[in-house]
Amino acid sequence: MQKKKKSILSFSITQEFLKNVAGDYAFDVIKTCEKKGKSITDEEIGKSVPVKITEIRAVLNRLHYRGIACYNKSRNPKTGWYSYTWNIKTRRIAELLLEQYSEEVQKLEKRKQFEKTYLMFSCGKKCASLPFEVAAEYEFKCPECGETMESMNSQKSLRGANKRIKTIMEEAKEIEKMS
């Protein structure tokens, strides 16, 4: 028995990413296009996604801007109206997700390096974490809530960053297999 190939759309990170890129209905629009398996018009998408056609077109245009959706334009010789048929490039979704992961890992690595170098302080509400020098300028009072700031356990923070990096790397490997 052959194992069914996992789709990039099955990842929760993909759904979140698409929502951030193109709005609340982006995932539904893409799922509808993928289910069809060939080029699809915005009117056909409108039959499956319960929103106004203008919202569907806005989603498709935002996806097009990021290179996720592409279209073919044809003119009806009788009416003179143009019709657009859309395709989704799931490989592009994978590329953008991997790019996002790479940026997040870089930020986490920088934060880890910074926290290894400086003694960090934070309030009980964890509004912000500040290095000693900055916390001293605020007289060890949180600039956001005014609560007293205390020295942070950087080991706990570093473990959290390492755990997140490991998770990202595992998810990135899964996504790379699909692209």
C-alpha cells in the first residue's frame, strides 16, 4: 500500500503564513484551487468560498504579488470582457516558508548571542527584557508597566531559543522534502 504524500497545506504554519500574507480567506481560496487540480476562475472559487467575489479577487491579487498565484488572461470576443484563470504554486509557498524560517533562526541566534553577553533584566509580567545598562537607566523599573525589574535566568531563555530552533529545523526539513 502506497503512503499518501503529505501536502504543504497540511502544516498549521502554512495556514498561519497564508493568512498573514493574503487575509482570512487565503487558505480556503488556495485549498479550492488545489482541489480543482487545474486552472480555475475566481467565479468558480466563489462557489466554494462563501465571501464576495471582490474579496476573493483581493486575496488572489495579494497571493499573486508574493508569487504564490499566477493567472492567464483571456478576452471573450462576444462581450469584450476579460476572464482570469488562476493557478497556485505550492512550491513558492514552501520557498517563502523556508525563507521565513531562516530569518527567524537568524534572529534567535542573535538573541542567544546577546543574552550570553549581557546580564538581562525583566519585570514579573515579562513586558520587556533589557540588558543591565538599560535597566539601570530606568532605575530597574519596567518602562512599560512600572513594575520592578529583576535579573533573568538566561539559561532558561537560551533553552527556549534552542528548542524553538530545533523545531524550526525539523519543520524546515519536512517542507524541503515537499518542494
